[in-house]
Amino acid sequence: MTLTPLITAAEGFPALERLAYDAQEELFLSFRIFDPRTRLRTAELREQGLDTWGDLLALIARRGVRIRMILSDFDPLFTSDLHRRAWASASAFAVRAEGDVQVLVAPHGQDAGWLWRTLLWFKIRARVRALQADDPLKLTPVQRKLLASKPILRPVTLHQKCAVADGRACIIGGLDVDERRFDTPDHDRPAEDTWHDVSMAVTGDFAATLRAHLADTWNAALKCGAASLAQRALPIDAAVHPQGTTQLRLVRTSSTPCTGFRVLEPQPYITEHEEVLIKAIGAARRSIYIETQFLRHLPIARALAEAASRVSDLQCIILLPAEPDRVMFDGDTGWDARHAQALQLRALKTVREGFGDRLALIAPGKPTTAPAGKAAICDASPIYVHAKVTLIDDDFGLVGSANLNGRSMRADTEASVLFRDAATIQALRARLADKWLSEAAGSGDIARAALWTAEAEANAARNPEQRRSFALPFPYERLRRFSRALPILPSNIF
């Protein structure tokens, strides 16, 4: 068994390409976004005349490798661009398929109840009219059906990002595959294209466990009416497989659709991420290190605060983006964006009150002044944190697709790897600290919150070009001013 961290797409993309190329019998993929036009980064593959992921998967299929691909579908009204992109990607893979290739465009089966359709009637009508006015050739089969019958509101998605080759090797993490997601540790790209993420390459029995989970996801998607492209999609015999050992195991979230006139969120079915994290946080003795796109789930925040009160010197370091990408880069100021930030404000307030100065809240930025009119943090171009990493002491590591929000804990389909190898945890913590901190700060005790806070505040006091590292203070007051809570909304889909 091997366990290898992959930091940013500069490491993750070539590793995923190699995993796919080396498959002999089967390649099983499940991604939220997977664009076949994404360029390959492995020089050896490019020398063979393979330019894109579409080229690579076509070659693998011609070699006789069985390919099963799950691409997440999205709400066809409120996230029309993502919905169309999923269908376009699946179609592009399918049109080149030769051999045993099955591709699913897979929605979660949850639909909103009558009450929510009524409350959102004006927004739904506006979206329907926009579709009616659109070029008919751009409409997906789902959108055409929607216009002929009734609106479909899909508040939940398949959010996991993982691949398994031959049931023996896999990559699992939070990184999707397209050109925007490609980034390097230097983040020498426009701010909206910076994408800090972490994945894990794992070999051994864990890969077979993950493959069994993907088979379950496949079968559930078929039951929910997933569209089948390429060959006709058939159920997969999903033999029962153990979820791993205490040292290395698969951690999942999944939910089942439920109906009712006021229903919006699905029924939680597997909530292992929430259960495992709360238990591990409760056992923390020295330090907790977290990278997450969102921290909105109050039970996690309360577990952190309770751990802080129980262990007087417990340290906590949390890295977050300054705002969600749709707020930071797209300028979204809608009620749902403000409510989501209100949930984050509530959670962070709970953690701050628990830890006091033993908490470091970091939102990274590049040592360059943000262009006029663009998103900024402390006058610098932000770095978007998309990783989902939790390291506790030297005996708990979790890397995968699940953020610390209600969606990832109870609604969306998620998958992560839990590992307890001390050497791997220590090495990953050191690599991440080396990335975010200056050389001088990194030579200190990287488990101490005060070291991170001091580095961030010192950077904030300098002009962007004079900063020594990426670490900056999280803009808590900016979050407070933007947030607007709407208690009527269920927190498990934010």
C-alpha cells in the first residue's frame, strides 16, 4: 500500500493521467466537472500525439479497457451553464467511444417540493422564459422536457472527485478536471484561475473499497434516471466490500431523495464525514489543521469549540478563501449567497469564541497588487482555497471532496480517504506549511496558531510586493458586513 499527497493540479493532473494510461482492465471515474478538452500535462503522453483527455480516454478504450464514467448533472434552470457543460462533456467523451464505454450524466434524485416551487415562482418563471428565448439547439434533453412539462429543481449534486484503475490504484480528492483548475504551487495565474487543492494517490485494498462505492453511486444514479451516453448503461454488481481499517478507510456522505410539499433537502443516508470528524476533533490533544472551501456546519464548529475548552493549549489553524468563488470573482450578492455567508459567520464566531488567540484564520493571497476592479484581500490578488484537508495531531488525516458545510456533511455525495500514518500526516503538514509560510516562519513550530497569525498580520502590514509569503488574515469583518441570515432556509444544502 502507498499513500501519496498531490498538491495542486501540477501534481494531481499528471498523476491522474498516469493512473488512466496504466489501466489494464477497467477505469472507473466520478467527477463533478471533467472537460474532455483539458490538455494533458504528462510529457510522455504528449510525445505519443495525445493532446487532451478526450484523446487519452479514446486510446484507453481502443486498447480494450472497460470505462465507466459518472459526470455530475446540475439543476437545469438555476445552474444552466453547469448543466449544459455536463451534457456537452459527456457527449464529447461518448462520441469518441470505441469499445466497452458507458457514460452517465447523473443528477441526484432530490426535487424541491410544492412549497419551494411556490416561493420561488417568480425566479422560476424568469428562468423558464430565458430558456424559451434561448437557441433551441443549445437546450439539453432535460431542458426541452422541462419546457414541455414542469420545472425541475435539483438542490443536491454528486460532488465527489475520484478515479480507480483495475480496483488496485486510485486518486481521491477535491479537484475537478478542466483548464481553469490547472494551477501550480506558485499560483502564477489570474486570481480567478488560482486553485489550491489536495488529492491523495492510494494503492492497495483501499482502491477496491473505493471502486465498490463508485458502483453503488452508479447504481443509485441509474435509479434516479441518469442519462446514459455512449453504450447503454447497465447496473454494476456491487459486491459488499469493507470500508477499510482503522488505519486507512473510505469516508462517505450520501443521501436519499424524499418527497413532500415543503421538502427541499434530501434525507441523510450515510453521514460518515460528520461522524468521523466530530469524533476526531473530540480526541484532539495538541493541534488541528484545516483547509476547506467552506466552514458552515454548526455541529463541526461546536465540536471545535468544545475541544478548545477541554484542552487548554489546543491549537487550531484554518485556511479558507476570503469568499466563495461566486462572490469573490462573479460578484454574486444574492440572498442565497448572503445566507450561506451568514452560516459561515455563525460557525466561525463559535470557533473564535472557543479558541481565542489559539486560533489562526488564514485567507491566502499572492504577493502582487490586485488589478483595479478585481477581487482583492489586503490589496492583493487572492488565492482560492479549494482543498478539503483535516490533520489532527499526528494520528488523523482526512483528504477528499467534502467541505465543512451542511451539503458535504449530509446531502451531496462525497468521498474521502482517512489515514492515520504519522509519517504521511507530518509530511503533508510540513509541505503545506512550507507552501503558505515564509522560510523564517516555517522554521518555527508550524502547529502553533500564533506563528501563523503573526506571519499573516506582518504580511498585511506590508505592500503586496513586499510580502514574504501567501499568508494573510481572514477578512472576518468583511464576512460580517456581507452576511444576511434567512432562517427559513435549511442549512444542509449550503
